[in-house]
Amino acid sequence: MTETKADTRPDRRAAAFARIRDAHQTEVAEDYVELIDDLIAERGEARLVDVSAHMGVTHATAAKIIARLKREGLVLNRPYRSIFLTEDGTRMANMARQRHRVVFDFLRAIGIDRETAEADSEGMEHHASDQTLAAMERLTAEILNRRT
Amino acid sequence: MTETKADTRPDRRAAAFARIRDAHQTEVAEDYVELIDDLIAERGEARLVDVSAHMGVTHATAAKIIARLKREGLVLNRPYRSIFLTEDGTRMANMARQRHRVVFDFLRAIGIDRETAEADSEGMEHHASDQTLAAMERLTAEILNRRT
DNA sequence: AAAAAACTTTAGCCATGGCAAAACCTGAAG
DNA sequence: CTTCAGGTTTTGCCATGGCTAAAGTTTTTT
């Protein structure tokens, strides 16, 4: 039970992990609604087939996830018909896309190649706080300006 | 089936998400081995109780996860005794800690407060590629130098 | 050495997100 | 107007990571 001076304080750390676990819960939802929104914008409708192809999962998996989104009021659809977003879903999609953009642009600004920036931002966007996003935006602008 | 010019190419995006799902699989392992390593360093041993307290989960959950780590050869322990890391586990802990540091330092350098940097880096470290980590390190040094 | 406290393990439950395979609609071609 | 290809849904299966509650060991206290 030796009292240490290091930062192994249960409370702080535990809280951080709890936040991360919560984030995980919404991550999937965000990714799906963002994709659905993109699909609707680009081709007028979102089909299960396309969703599963883009997410890289089987249709069964996509169907299950969409059922959850529906249950949670983010998505609407009638059997065998294409998928729509509710207002909440649209809002979530927009916020997710914006965060995604900020992180992606930042990574590009600091010299990360397109592919990698795409992959990294996809993973990181969900874990960046507003504070961090703001800082990234600021930095991105700064870097791009300096280049002029 | 209208062919679009936008970047909704299944393959690229699907691959990115696949990578993220893989990352998720190792995230938990990394967080646990890092914590176990810290505990051993700081108090000489890692007990289930401490692990669960720091991760903010019940001991049952921690026990289950540690059983998986054991199965995967990252951790060693005898019933009712404390927990050790294998070589692999130690290696993973060190790599995780290093990535964590890089992200944390970077966030601090761009002005994020300690608490937030702690939380954000905990979530982001798992999704930053080597390329991004290298860029963060470079930027951190740059920022700190400019301040001198 | 017995009793109490502290810790670990186990059992059983739940939701999520994977999968494969089968059953089921819908809409185009014939 | 029937067929059949292509989507969609459903059904079961698995692992993970949560939880509570109960049972089993150590360790400490009395």
C-alpha cells in the first residue's frame, strides 16, 4: 500500500476510460449515419447493400446495426425500402462530418498523406474534444497561412 | 447505380473501417497491459482490485479481460496471486506508453489543458499511425523550440 | 486458531457487432 | 405474367466487454 507520487489515481483515470467507453457506443452510430447521409447526397438513396459494402461488413451485420439506429430514432425505413435519416440522425451526421473534416484537414496540413489521413481521422475524430478540435482548426489555419 | 465522381469508393473506405475495427480489438489489451506495467512499476505488483479500480470496471469484468490477455500470452498469473506481464505484454505496454506520451505531449504543446489532453490522448493514441505520430513529435518539438 | 475482512474466481445475465446460411420480397427480363 | 437475379430480412452462432451475485481463497485481526 505504499503511497506513490505518480499519477495512478484511480478516479481520474477511471473517468477517462469511462468516457472512452461511452464514446465507443456512439462511434458506430456516427459512422453509419455519416455514411448514410453521404450516400443519400451522392446517389439519392441509401441502400443496405451500399452501406454494408462501404463499411466493409456483411449485410446481416449492417442490417442489425441499422435496426439499432432505428430503435434509437436516428434512422427511418420501411421493409425492403431504402434508408433515411431522422432529424436527429441528420444532425448527428453533420456534426460527425464536421469533426471528421477538422481532423482530416489538420492531418493533411501537417503533411500526412491522403490515405493515412483518411484512415487516422476516421479513428481519431471520435476521441477529440471540442477543445482539441478548436486547437486543430487554429493550427491548420496557421500552417496554411505561413505557407503563403 | 449512377456512377458518382465523389469519394464513396467502397474499397478504400471499407479498408479504413476494417483497420479501425482491428484497432478496437487491441485497444483494450493495450490499455490493460499499460496499466499493469504502471502498477508493477509503482507499487511492485498488480492486483486485480487495483486494475479494476483504475479502469473503472468491476473486478468481474477485469478478471474476464485478464483471462483473455492470459490466453493471448500477454499476461501471466497464478490463481489468487498477482499479475505479471510476459515479454510480449511488456513490449506492448512500452509501445503503447510511448505512443500515449507522444500524443499527450503534442496536445499539451498545442495548448490543451492537462485533464483534456489526458482524456483525448487516451482515446486517440490507438488510432494514430506511425506517420501521424512522427509528425506530432516533430510539431511538438517545433512549437516548444519556437517558444524559447 | 477462529473469525472477519479483503480479494479472486465463477456463474449467469445483457447488448453489441461480427459471421454464414436460409428464407423472403421486389423488380426487371424474358 | 412468370421467372429469376438481386436486395433484404431473419435466424443462429461466436467473442467481447459490461454487470450482479455467490462461492471460494488468502490474509489479517482478534
